[in-house]
Amino acid sequence: MNRFRLSSPLRILIVLATAAGVGALVWWRGPDWGTVWHAFDAVKWEWVIAAIFLNLISVVARAFAWQTIIGQAMPPPRPRFPLVFSAFSVGLFANAVLPGRIGELARVAVLTRKLRLQGRANGTWAALVGTVFAHRLFDLIPTVGLILYVLATAKIPHWAIASLAVVGGVGFGLFAFALMSAQHHHESVLEGLGPLRRLIEMSRHGLGVLHRPGPAAVAALSQCVGWLCQFFAVYVAMRAFDIHAPLPAAGLVLLLMNVATLFPLWPGNIGLLQAAIALPLRSYGVPAGTAIAYGFGLQAIEASVGVGVGLIFLAREGLSFAMLRRMPDAAEAEVPRPEEELAASAQDGEARARARVPG
């Protein structure tokens, strides 16, 4: 399998070439950049502050959902909300400034580090990786609701319909897999697939919340609150740029933003994200320059929360930016084992040690 893996310099070269190509295309075929810069002259900062506040509430709600999921995946003592919020914020920071989904592993690493300092070691990493999968799974509920709302009310470009259909299909596939895994808690859905088996086992350990309707409802509601705050943040940010499109336009922008950042090829997918935001706004009569400027402004508003809060907690945890780039791979995790298996393996180890002693 290793011969199919690209070296780090080659991956960096591919990403830089792709980013340069997108940037050149946006620059040469894009709007009059003078109108883009002048669109920032009329920004209403009170609306910007309101959008940042709504994004902060969204982060708090989503972190609470993750804590609820963690509470069902791990035995006591469970991490308190301030610790979970700290790890979640560091993950947001990593996602904002690094390519790929480094932030998902970063939040797991920060929380695992703290829990190990408290004496918890076995299976912590694996269980937390599973909770990240489950946490993302609960995004499916507000996503489906938003897709239905947009389909019923918004002016959707033809190219966007296919994108939304793909996202919805993938989401339902993951949800079906999660339900199968949760119902067969002691069996693997994909037996004997080597490295894939490990990732699947880890995801199963985070799906304990699906066994309990009460906590599952709390997690789903928290995710819905987070998405609702983001939805209104997108709408409020439109007012900051003097864009008076209706609420369905805000819903369409939020959906296509998430599609554009689903596979982050470079930090923030800058350029690609602005195109995904600006193109649907053209259907509502928004000038191209204003729409592109709004795309940059909206990304800055969202990043300000992740970067600002994330930097605070990164320093609080005593971590550096370089450490985020060296997050361990998910395949390095050990799948947690029941206590009796641990005791049995310890006894076997002692027996083998005694057997090696001469005489």
C-alpha cells in the first residue's frame, strides 16, 4: 500500500499548483477587482459584530453536542465542558489555517493529552476519534432540513442541484453505516479489511450515543442550534455588505459553503469558497464585485471565531502551531479493549516473563 502514497513534497506541489490555477482563473475571469475592494468601503460593522457573535454561539452549541456524544462513549470520569470547548476550539483553529481535516485529529489529541494527565489511557484516542465521526454524523439532521428548505424556496443554479444530491447521498450512506454499527456493537461491519477495520472499530466506539434516545436528541438539537446560528450569521453578514437578498439565499449560501469546504485542498479553500458563495447570489441580482467581496468577508467572519478563540486555547494548552502539524495519524490509535481482556493480557505477559527466567 505504501507505494501508492504520495510523498509530502509532491502533495505540497500538487496543492500549490491547484491553488495557483484556481487563483489565476478567478483573477483573469473574475469581476472588476476595483469594485471588489470598494465594496468594503460601505461595510456596516455593527452587522459584522452581530455575525461574529452568532458564530460564537454556534461554536458553543456544537461543542456541547460533542461533549454529549463523548459522555455516552466513555465511562466516568468524563471531561467537563470547559476542557471539551478548549479542544474543540483548537480543532477549529487547525482547520482554518492548515489544509485537510487536521483539526479533527487536533481536538482529539488535545483532549486525549488532558485525559491521560488525569490517569485515563486505554482506548481514549480511539474512542474520541469515534466521537468525532458521530459528531459529524449529527450534522446530517440540520443539513437535510436546510436542503429541503432551500429546494422549496431558493433560486438554485442547475450545477448546485447535483452537488446537493451528492452530499445528501453520502450523508445518508454514512448514517446507514452508523446505525448498522450501533446495532451490532460487538461485530464489525467490514470484517478482515486490515487498516480499514481499525478506523471502523474506532468509529463504532463513538456511536454509543445512538443507543440512548435522550442524549442523542440533545446532541441533535445542539447541532441544529449551531447550524441555525450559522444560518442567521450568513444572513446578518449580507446586511453588513448591503445585500438585501431573502433568507432562502442565506440558506443556499450556507449549503454551498459547506460543499466547497468538504474537501479542503488548501487552507480555507480561498478562491473556491468565494466562487461558491458569489455564484448563487448572482441569481438574486447581487453584483459580481459585491458578491465576491461578501465571500471574502464571510470567510473572515467565520475564521475570526475559529482563529481567535483557537489561538487563546492553543496558548492555554501550552501547544504551538508546529505541534498541530505533527498530529498523529488515526491508524496509530489502539482500539479500546474490555477490562477483562486487559487483565488477561497482563497475566499472559507476566507468565511469559516468568517462563523466560532461567532456573
